[in-house]
Amino acid sequence: MPSHPTVLLTGASGVVGSALLPQLSDCHTIALTHRTAVAGADEQLAGDLTAPGLGLDAGTYLSLAARVDVIVHCAAITGFSSGPEATHALNEAGTRQIVRFAADADAVLYHVSTAFVDRTDLTRAQLGQDHGDATARPEDYLDSKRAGEDVVRSSGVPAVIIRPSVVIGDAVTGEISAFQGMHGIIHGLLRGLLPLVPVPAESPIDFIPQDVVAATIAGLIRREQREGDVWVTAGASALSTQRALQVIGATADELGIAAARPRMVGPEMVDRLIRPVFIANLHPRARRRFDDMLAMTALFAHGHVFPTSLGRLPGVPAAPNGSELEDALRASVAYMARAKGMVRRVAAPVLAGEQVPA
């Protein structure tokens, strides 16, 4: 691989892609875009991951293949409500197109998947629990990501599969290109819309700042890793559900947001008592919001500690410790609260390293 490789990046406007671009200043980056213009790439090329030849004409495709040394495939549908057809169209079929291009370009592929492929058995569908009115179906997303990984593994191209856990904002600023996943839960907590959290107090909530994910991918490219699965997770340092809720609540207090503290309950109590007695009579919108939360939190309620590759490979960062994760969570909460206009009065700044009461 050249010392200054040409990198084709998909999903450059997304959470991981936008954080990765500044980390690739020693590379020549080409962003394959569909609708959104991208700042920071050396070149942009309009294409379509779901179309043959990446939606490019034959000449452009061949010219691109002759130039590219590395592909970082970040583009994906990450939401749980897009439906199985749309989700598989990008996450599986789109990956198939990228793999074909990697073979034509003789390039190394860095495929961004998710650590939660390890928990496909923990969806409410797999656990035999009622979906209720939920529009969120994690099983569609997880099935598509597992299928995408299978496409990569069976392709024969040199490839590294990267598995981040929940990605939050920048560790220092909290900044993120789009609110997703855990931000939805945080928003509900700050708005007082989630009086109950159906996750045991000690269940690990594994999240990782976007800059750690980006630094890991950049490090893998620089060390020219060509194979293997890389887990970008907090691992044993992951905060417990109880501690994460304490940090979110204390940050809300510092920002002057009157957020009621939710009650943690076991998932079995929700299905046996709370949902049929209290939730069934709510307005359909509130009921759907609650059922969507149940669908998402099922992945944490019975979850085990993820493995982690951080700190175990040369050139990639160490896993954040508990204190660093708390700081990162506070930064993400504060950034989202301000971006959403939830800070009503001038509050003391939320500073990294400041202690949050247990």
C-alpha cells in the first residue's frame, strides 16, 4: 500500500464518516456520495451503492478502480424503523456492490458493521415478546448487518470487519453529524417522556465516542491491516445502566433542565404488569414511543460485556476508562440539549473531568 493511499469513503456525511475524514489528512480521500455534499474530502463522486457499478458509467468506474487503494465502507441504514427491504437494500446489497468494486480495484476493504451482531438473539422477536405498537424493529437492522458481514467474509477480498458499539458524539465536544440511537433515549429522558427504563440496573450500556471509532479505522489503515474482526467497544469499562442514568440526570441538572429521574424495572415486569395495565390505555403516539423504547432496550437488558480490540492492536487507541466514558456521555448530553434548544437558562458549563455524584 502506498504511504499516502487513495481512500474511497462511503457514508462520508454520516456519524463515523464525518469523524473519520479529518483523521485521513495523510491520505487522498474520495467521498462516494448519493445526495449529501461532503466537506473535507479531497474529491466527491456522485454514485449509488444499490446500483450495479456503484451507479457510475463504465469509464468512471474503471478510472476509479485504477486509483483506489483502500475502501472504507461506512454507509448504512442505522435506524430501526426503515423496514426490511430498504435496510437490506443498502446494508446487504450495497455491501455486495462495494465488495465487487474492491475486487476490481484490488483494494483493502474496511467494512464498518456493529458490535450488536453479537446480540441478534436478544431482540423482542427472538425472545418471544410482543412488539405492541413498535415501529422500531432492531432485528431487521441486525439481520442486514450480519448479512453484510457474510458478504464480506465470503468475497475473498482482503477485508477488516470493524464492529463499534453505540456511537455517541465527540468525546470532548459531544458534536455529532446526526442524532441517532442512544440520543433518542437521552432526548426522551431529558423531556420526561420515559418514566420507566426496562433494563436491570447493572446491565452494561456500551457506547463509544465517534472520534475513538475514527481513530481506530485510521490506525488500521496506517498499519495496513488486511484481515480480522476489530471490536471498537468499551468492553469491561462500559457503564452500568444505573450509572449512565445518574450521569445523564446530573448533566441535566447542571444545564438547568428539570428532567424527572426514571425508574429502572425488569423487562419481565413490563410485559407482565406495566404494559397491559398502564401502557395499553395511553394515546397511540405515547404507546408507540414506549414500545419503540422496549424494542431498543431489549438489546441491553440481557446483554453481556462485549469483547474489545482497543489497546490490543498497535496504532489504535486504548479503550476509554469509566471516567472518560462519563465525560464523553456528559458532553453528548450537553451538545444535544443545546442543539435541541432545551437549555432555558445560562448554566455552568459541563466540564470534562468534573465529578458527577453517584
